[in-house]
Amino acid sequence: MTAAPSHPAPLYKVLGPDRMPHHGGRGQWPPPGEWLEATGALKPCSNGLHLCRAKDLVLWLGPEIWTAEADGEVIDHDDKVVVRRARLISRVETWTERTARLFAADCAEHVLPIYEAAHPSDTRPRDAIVAAHAYARGDIDDAAGAAAWAAAWAAAGAAAGAAARDAAWAAEQSWQTDRLMAYLRGGAR
């Protein structure tokens, strides 16, 4: 953890609907362009305004992603930055329920070979991922889509659990970050 006077990297804030906190905190964030300021000593997870770098974003996803700017004191922490002052710049309009579902299915599909190597006769995870993609595209109804969504996440969890160790997770997180940024730039399917 290091303290720095400013943070030049692109920053993001994940919020719920109406700019309300999604991962803790209180109160509505002000409209884009208006500064919000924290008082007291900055401390990760306890006090300050918490933002994400691109590499952190996959750990903090939620309903709304906003680009943000920081000013003043900044603490770079493991999976976030904690800042004295921040403001929202604009909502990332490419992050929608559809792209969130496609991204989740992509993540499950990316680790699926790990699961299939251990369970070659179990086609349920692959079938669920196909259905999750179809639901996100609007090709199947809500009930089938909900089942596919849950199964795709379960497949990703099972495959990641079978493979997850520090090096494997770092590589997977890097892949997920690259894929997420492609969605946010509007360049993913």
C-alpha cells in the first residue's frame, strides 16, 4: 500500500441504480462532474472513497460502471484505490444486463476445458453456457435463461475451483480483465 498525490490511470466506480453504493458505503453519489470528498484518515475498506483500476474491475462488478476521476490523496491498495476526492465522469453505457450475462458466460466458457478434462462425459456445463449465451442474445425465455445463468456460473466456479491456485487465478483474472474491457469498449460480441 502506497500513498500518492494523484492517480493517472483510468479509474472506475461500480454503483447500483441511481448512483447508490453497491459494495458498501452510504449515500448517493452526486451527478457526474460534481466532487465528493471524504474526511478523516484514508483507510482501505474503512474510510475514503473507493475506486477501481481496470485490473480490479472484475472483482467489483455490479449493475452500473462509471468512469471516475480522483484528486488529492490516493492510496493504491491490492484490489482498489482509496481516494480523498472523486467524481463520476460518465456511465459506461456498454455495461448492460445483456453484456453482464455475455461476460459471465464467456468466463465460464473460458475455464470450461479444465472442468471437461476432469469430467469428460458431463456435458451439462457446456449446455448451460450455450443456453446462457442464447438467453443473453434474447433467443430463449426468462425461465430457461435463469437456469442457464445459474448453471453457467456454477460451471465456471467448478472449473475455477479445480484449477484455482495463485498463478492460475492471476492468469484467469488477466483474461477476464481483457475480455471485460473489450465489452466496455463495445468490441465484444
